[in-house]
Amino acid sequence: MIKLEEGEHIIKIVRRHYFVMLTSLVTVSLVAVLPLVLLEMIMSGFIPVEGNLGTILTDALSEWKFFAYSLWLLLLWIAFFIEWTDYYLDVWIITDRRIVDVEQKGFFNREVTSFLYRNIQDITVETRGLIPTLLNFGTLHVQTAGQHREILIRSAACPEDVRSTILALQGKENSAPRV
């Protein structure tokens, strides 16, 4: 995936919190059941459908419902797979020398940014809301020298621990003699 320099070691790999994927999974599951609920409501008469339209709709649904529902599930599976790919491939690799930010944007678009600890000027952890506070996830902002944008990872698991790790590694690099 990422080529490390000679003698460089991975300290920590940071991903988004699993709760992000759990919410996507629950959403896809609810949307998958929605056509079945609507079909049952139409067939039982709970949702009134006018005479001729009701007959046409009932005939069309009886012939095509398995195909249409299979197509619906296929589209939902593809959407979930895209979300999972983005979740799994968005990663921060913290090494003993630098931080590598891998940002996956769709299937065929990846942005890799690497920055040394000596270039870090500010690290901010942002946790907003009850669930992120209880489950310990938030956004990590890293401002670096020489770059016009900040580097961030949204919904990172244990952001305070990651911040402490980065600051400790930055302190080690600043106290190490330069060769």
C-alpha cells in the first residue's frame, strides 16, 4: 500500500470509528426493507389506491416484484460497498518519522499526503455531540507549515490518544540530534 523508508516503523494506524459504518449498515438495512413494507401496505389496503390504478399496480407488482426487489437490493449493496471501501481505505499511518494521510475518494481516486513531525504546527481534536463523546470519536485537525490546507480525519477513533501519540513522536524528533 504505502512504501516506507528504510528503517521506518509503523507506530499506529488510525481509521474512522466503527460507528460510522454501523450507521451506514443500519440505514441500508432500513432502506432494503422499505419496499416490502410499502408493498404490504398497498396490498392490505392501508394505503388506498384508486380502482383502475390499483389493478394495474397489483398486476405489475405480482409479475415483476421479485426482479424489482432484487435490483433494489443490488443497488443498495453497491452503495454500501462504495461506503465500506471509502471507510476502509481512508487511513492515517503514523510512523516513527512522519504521518501518511491516505484519502480514498471513490474507487479510482486516491490522495496520499505525507508530512514530517517537524512541520506540524497545531493539532486540534474536535468532538461534538453525545454519541461521539460516549463512544470516543471525533475529528483530528493537523495544521502544518508550508501547506495551505489543514489535514484532517473525520470521526477518528480515540482522537485524544492519537493526538498524544503524535505529540510524543514530535517531541522525540525535536529532541533528537540532527545528522
